[in-house]
Amino acid sequence: MAEGLKWFQCPVCKESIHWEVPTDELKEVKRFPAPIVIKHKNHYLICYLDSHRQLADTEVAIAFIKGESKE
Ligand SMILES: [Zn+2]
């Protein structure tokens, strides 16, 4: 298994999700657990990674809304 590759069972559809830990992005993270949004089919999950890049928690996002801020 490649380094940084993780998998877990999707809490929504119960399928296995394989995903790669975004190593570069995590270098900028100063606070853990760090939330990462994963799109799986038509639903979104929020995974929390601890400072050892281990999966600390998983949440199901009930809705995904693209927000845009105004100047
Ligand atoms: Zn799923």
C-alpha cells in the first residue's frame, strides 16, 4: 500500500473509500485534528486527521454548499 493512502468504510453507503492524505496541505496545518472534506458519490464526508496523519474521526456532512465571500 502506498504511503499516505488510507481507507475507511463510508458511513453513508458502507462502501470502502480509498483516499490519499494531502501531505502538502497538511504541512501548513498548525492545529489538529485537521478537518478534510471528501466527496464520495453524491455525499460529502468530513475526516479529521491527527498530527500523526491518522484518522481521528469521521463525520457526515448533511449538505455541501459553496460559499463565496463578498469583497
Ligand atoms: Zn459513500
